[in-house]
Amino acid sequence: MSVVGIALCGMDSQTDDATATELARAMVGTLDGLLGTVESAERIVAASMALRAARIDQLRLWSEAMAAVEGGARTGVGAGAASGWTADVRGRRELVFELACALRVPEGTADRLIAESRRLVHELPATFAALRDGEIAYRHAQVIVDQTATLPVEACAAFEEAVLPFAKHLTPAKFTGVARKKRESLHAESITERRTAAIEERRVWVDPQPDGMAYLTAYLGAELAVAAYGRLTDIAAGQNDPDDKRTLAQKRADVLGDLLIDGDTCAGGGVVAGSRADSGAGADSGAGANSGAGAGGTGHGIRAKVLVTVPVMTLLGEAEQPANLEGYGPIDPQLARQLTANAPGFTRVLTDPVTSAILDYDRTRYVVPKTSVSCCACATRRAGRRDATGSRCTARSTTASTGHSAARRASAIWRTSASATTI
């Protein structure tokens, strides 16, 4: 029996209030002490992670020095150098292998640790110091490393100064959202230019896993990913058979397999409303050809939905502030305007200009008039011609095709964000 259990068993109805109060205070004090011990242990873990990063970087430097000595001792170009297996390459591979064995982690993880350690020690000193002092966890440090990976070196210090205070009191998941938004404001390239480059890397791959399983991963535009995930969720949530013991996550995975392998989740084998096969006439209205009551399947009539907050001035083409895609984060202004032009409606939201907190919400849903569609198109062209601020859009051909494709397959519910103005 625990100490607390013994103390409670020792009390009876005759115990006076003073004794009970003293016991309660003692128990609360013990609880606080244990919690403080846990917090101290967490700080020690963070400091240990900083020490590990410093030692891993020393290993890297020593390995590179050894490779330089080995390469200098050789004369001429050997067979290894001719084939690309130089002393530097060989030294790096040996370092990764040795570190993976020492830490009992995959070689890919070891390689990532080496890169993270180098950046923490040499490029992110404030983050390294906060980790060493136990003010942040290693996961927070990883977020900062990831978000600064493509930032100009001269912008890293300003980024650290801006986000580190948040890292000290937010969870890693919430901190990631804050860091991503701050990164957008500090990046030298516009979000539109970066999306243009990133969209060229879109792909799908399979990662085999144990026990006959595998990950099917798709790297694609954020608006497509969020809309597709939302549609999977809607279809899965609509499968309400009381004898079905599957979880929502399992249903979601089964629906994905059905749609990709069979092209439909419907018993009748028809075309799912909103699918690529149903993207012709009438698709934008939200009622596909097979969305009637007689469709006979859970996939019919369920359209993908995305929720995006677009600043008014961005919508009008007078500013290039990124919009916000719910469930993802910032998206480029041109894509936001293109999707707005095809949205069936929008609602008005008043937000705080600093914290983005919602101050007022208009529950009326407005239909997008044809004049607004023309306005969005003109705003996109006007933003594309702007060159004085360096925010010229270079992504018209790539993102336009992606945006219109998304509009055919996804009905969008739009919130228009405004600091002091509503439309």
C-alpha cells in the first residue's frame, strides 16, 4: 500500500479538521515536489541533447580532418576518386555508420542528426543555448532547424529572436504553426516563388514497413492534400453500420484504398461525385451527375471541402499577404485568389491584425457573384504585373493549372479575414 493510502486508512471520523488540513497540505507539497523533480529531469534531458549535438559535431569535424589527411597522402587520382568514392565521401559514410551503430538508430536518422547538430552549433547559437539551458526541448530545436533550412543565413538570427520566446511555453505542435508563419514573413523569396519550385517536386512513393504493411505517401499541393483528407474523413464518417467495429482512422484508410484501386466506394460501381471522372459540366455546383438518392454508395454526393482565410487586400490584389489554409497554414496569395474565383460562397470574419484571433464572425453565407470572379481574375493579373515590391508572381502556369483542378474537385468554404474592413 502507498504512503498516501496508509495515511488515509489511518484517518477515521474522529480526526479533527486541523489534522486533515495539515495532511492535505503535506500531500500537496509532496505533489509539487515530485512535479518539480520531473521538470528538473526534463531540463537535464534537454541539456543532454545539447551535449550530444556538440559531440556529434565534433565527431563530424574530426572525421573531415581525417579525410583531408587521407586525401592529402594520396598522389594522383586513384580509382576511388574517379568513381566518386573519394576520401571525403568514404569518411562521411563511415561516420554515419559508426554513429548509427553507437546510437542504435537507422543510418538515415544518424545522417539527419549530424546535419542538425552542425546547424545548431554553428548557425543557430541562440537555439543551442536555450537547449543547453533546458529552456526548450529537442523537438522545439528541431522545428527551428527545419524552418530555417531554406532561410537565408542572415535571416536566421532574426527568426530565432522572434520565435524562441514561443518555444519556451508552447507545445512542439503549436510552436510549429507559429514558426511557419514567422518564416513566411522573413523569407527573401515570396511564398508564390517557393511554391512554384516546390510543386515541381510533387510525387508519390511507397515506404515498406514490417508485418505486411507499407506507407503510401503523396507530396502534393497543400490545398489538394487538405481537401482530399477532408473528403476521406467525410466518406468514412458516413459509414454508420452499427456492426462495423472499425475506427474512423481504419475507415479512412479503407476508403482511400477503395477509391484508388476501384475508383469508387459505391456498391453500384458508379462515378463518385466530385471525382476526376465527374469533373465535367455541373461539377462546380456541388451536385455531381451521380449524387442523387439512387446512387447507392457512401461516396456519392460527398465533395471535398477546404477552409481558407484570405485577407481582404490580398483578395483585391492590393497586397501579397499569404492566406491561411485551415489544417495546413500559409498558402500563396495567387492560389488563394484563383480558388476564391471558383468558390461557391464565403463568410465574413473580423480578426485581430496581430494575433489573428477571431473577433467577430458573420454566420451569413454569401454567394460569390460573377463580378467578384472577374475582380479576382483582375487582381491576379494586377499582382502579376507588380514589380516594385519584388512580389511579382512567377507561378502562373503551374499554380493556375493546380488551382483550377482543385476547384473542379473541391467546393471551398471561404472566410475573408479583415483587420478593420469587411466586404
